[in-house]
Amino acid sequence: MRLVPQPRFLVIPAVFCLVLPSAGLAQTKAAPPASAQKNPPVGPPAPQSKHHPTLLLAFGNNPNWSVRIGLKGPERFDRAGYPPIPLEPAEVTNEAAIDSWTYHAKDTQTGAAVAVHLTREPCSDASIDTLTTAPPPGGRYSFRAAVDHGQIGSLKGCGRIATELFPRINNQPDQQDTDTKKKPPIPISTVTKFQSPTAVAYVNASQQLVFKRGSVIRIIPGKAGNDLSASHDGKKLLFVRDEGSSPIRTLNQYDSDLNSVKELFRGDVRNPVWSPDDSRVAYLNGQVGKRQLWIFPYSDPSKTTVLNADGFDSIQGWSDARTVLAISSNQANLVWIGEDGKVSQSLSLKDLCGFDFVPSTNLAARVNPLNPDLVLISANFGHPPAGIPAGEGQAGAFFLYEFRAKRRVLLPVASLSSSGAEWSRDGLQILFTGLDASRRSSTYRIFWDGIGLQKYVAGTGLVVGQ
């Protein structure tokens, strides 16, 4: 056995060894000067780190937003009233002189550039654009923060180290740590609390008009109708029935409490839509060779009046209690029409649809019930991707569009041609008609972040009441 020479220094009691660096046991060094003992500023953990269990959270309000910075960099950008934006981390730059870091990333849905700026500076009020350098009383945030998104713009706020989020937030592992033989993890929706619709109407496989309220399902007597519109209180349904080959149609109301159908009036009518408070109904009325926008109070359908005498192809709902959203004739523009009948805003359908979709007669635009800046668009593909079945020679899909940012995000549904997408009243779920490869149509549901697809009901043309 080889003998190990004994070290030539005195043995220090164990109680002191616990507080001395291990290097001090092997050799003795002269104490460094006082200036060298001062530790340089330590910034946030580098996103390339794979071991430091620290997450950073940048956030602000007015409007509310947050960006989560994980082990590799920015992972997700959240805004109140919008689905989360997944981010792809990129390089990090550091300005040591001012103790500042810039985390670069990419919006994985649109490709827009994103930059998150953190400066080590006390911050407590995330609601103001210019934060003071002096720490306010009781300030508890370590960083001043700002996020710049190529489409959304700039937002400012505060930042903090959010170790309490680790490891509840599951970051994606590195490629070398991934077992390629294992199946990829199933995506989990960010929606954790939602309310399923309690009142809906649709056309079943036997072409019967169905009204479902709670657990009660009723077949509406008579021939099936079209242009369905359910009231927001979930009690009534408006629909149109064709009367022979003439342009005369009937506007009808179904009352679920009475389980009865009543004809409101006749004419070249179509596309009735309830106002948000169910007090008024907008509809299209054929007059002098064009469909004009008319309106009547629900309490007295005989008091119909013209709101705008121009020609329109369809009504797309109400953007608020005083504004009707419609598509002008010739599929040219999406227009906002106020109580005075004047167009307050207009958007070209070409700009709305972009290069991937084409305006057509079955285009549908549904404003989110809780956020008038976010709209759900159903449209036909210009060039359908492989694997999407075509109904009547066309394949469709739906996407989200933000009016202010002009941000367009496709919500792809594998192997389904989609049409007639509608919001749930909580603004978190999307219900749509899907055509599968065997050319069977049903209503499906998916969350607004594109996750959680499931078949909802064996019917088509579903509209949500409550």
C-alpha cells in the first residue's frame, strides 16, 4: 500500500472548516486587496443555464401583461384578454456598466421579433411608462422591465426573480436530454377555468332544428331554418325559413320557456342578430335590389327601421351595444356601423385575410365577447395544405386577428376542414363545424390557444346563446 504524505499544516477545527473555502485547506494565500474583494454585480441567471432553478417574471399593467423568462430565455408572453404567445428564446446581450440585460426571442406564431429588457433597478409601480430610479417605499421588485414586440409594440413594467414558479412550470428539455424513443408530451392548454355553453342551437344529422338548454333538448317543429341567432339569456332563438322559390322569407322566434314558434314578419329578410343586451335585433332586408341594414326593438317587431341603406352581404354581430359589425356588398370591407347609421371604421377583407385566405360568401367574423380587439375569422384557404378535406370544392380554417396589432394567428385543426367558428360566452372556447376525411360534418370544440380539440355534438351550424 502506498503511503500518502501527511500535509504540512495545522489541523483547523471542523467548526471553522464549514465556513472557509475548500481551497484554503490545501494552501494559504495572501488576502486580496479590499477593492478586489468586492463582488461584481450579478445579473439574472443566463438563459443557457441548465441547472439554476430560477425563473424571471417581467410584468406590467394598464394593460396587464407578463413575460416568463425560463432557463433558456423568454418562453411565453401573456396579455389580458388574449391567448398566450409562445416564444422561442434567442441570444442575450448584457450591458454590465448599467447592470442591464436584453433577452431576444421570436414569436413562434407569427415570426415577429421580441426583446425583453431588464435593468437592475428598484421598481414597484408597473402601471406607469417612466419608472423612477429611486425605490419607492415598500418596493419589492428588483428590476425595471420592458418588452418590445414587432407587431404589438412596447410595454413597460417591473420584473422579479420568481423561484416559486419552479418547477411547477415545465420547461422543454434540451435535445440531448430527450429520449427520442419516448412519445412527445401531450400539450396542455393554458385554459384552466372555463364555462361550457348552457344554451345552444344547431341542425342535427336529420336536418332538424335543435335547441338545447341545460340538459333539455328540443326539436323545433316545422321545417329546418337557417341564419340561427340565439339570445344571450339562452331562452330564445331567431331563425329564417324559406317560403318556396320566391325571395319571401319568414323571420321566426322560438321560445324555449313556452316551447313554441312564432312568426315575427315576412319579407326578403335574412341574418337576424341580437344586440348584446337582447333589446334589439339587426337584420338584412332586401330593398331596391340590395340588402339594407335594418333594426327593430325586440319588444315590438313592428317598429322596424332602416339603419343603413347601403348594400351588405352579411351581419357579423355587434362589436358593442351600439355598433353593428357587417360585411359590405361585393365582399370588400368589414365595417362598423353606429347608432346613427354611419360607418365609423372599415377594414379591407384582403388585409384581414392576408395571403393564406380568400374572402368568400361564407366568411364569418366573430368578435370576442370580452375583448372587442380580438376577432375570430372563418375563411377558405387560398391554397389548402395537404390532408385537409374540401367541402364543396373548398377547404376552410379559422384564425385569430387583432385589429390594433394586425396580428394573425392560424389555429390549425389536423385533418378537418373548418367553418362557422363561434365563441363561447366566456371567450375561451371556439365551437365550429368540422368536415373530416370521410366527409362527415360535426361540431367540435377547441380552446383559444389551439389545444383541447374534441367533438362537441353531432350537428352543424351551431350558435351559442348562454
